[in-house]
Amino acid sequence: TALLPAALGIKNGDVKMIKNAGGVISHPFGSVIRSLMVAIYELGVKEVMVIAHSDCGACHMKARGIKQETIDMIHYCGVDFASWLDGFEDTEKSVRGTVHAIVNHPLIPSDIKVYGFIIDSVTGKLTKVNVE
């Protein structure tokens, strides 16, 4: 958990961190946007960094024993499994999508600057993602 603060040169209390699996906004009016709004409107946040990490652990579900049949069963229960786990296979695509979701959200002020990055899970190196 110290990798990101070390990479950014920050300490506890310097920033408002919102963490979730995959760094995605799964619902346009869910807890991530609500937390961003509190950070912006109550805490005065002016910049947002969307940071996903390389080699995301959720990418390895099948390797850890989740069978395709289980995934198929979840799909048949009405869950679009690929969409639900969107972002775990293409980290750059996920970061771009999350940045765009924030920038284009009707409740996020247009003057908020939003950036996308990928942090190397081993070295802590941050790589900026082109979100254009």
C-alpha cells in the first residue's frame, strides 16, 4: 500500500484517495462519483489522477481456478461478466474510459483537471496515459 504514496511523494493526509478494483466508474451516480464530488465540493480538490496498476490481480482469475463454466453461469444469471470486469484486460483503455467518465460527468465542474496514469506494480514508476 506504500507504493503509490512513495511514487507520488505524498504522505497520509496530502491527498484524498478513492480506491476500487480496476479503477473504474461502474455507475455514473455511484460511490466513486459521490466520493469525487465530496472531494471537489467539500475539500476543494482541483485535480484528479486516475491511477491503475499494471499486472492487476483480478486479471488472474482463471489462473486461480475460476472456471469458464462459472463465468458462463454468471452471464446466464443476467450479469454481463465482460462489462462487469471491464478494465482488467486493457489497463490503458480502462484509464482512458474512467478519465472520460469524470471529465464528461454532468456533476463534475469543467475546470477540474483529470489525468490518467498506470503505476508499475513492482517499481512504482508512473506512466502517463494519453487520454485524447
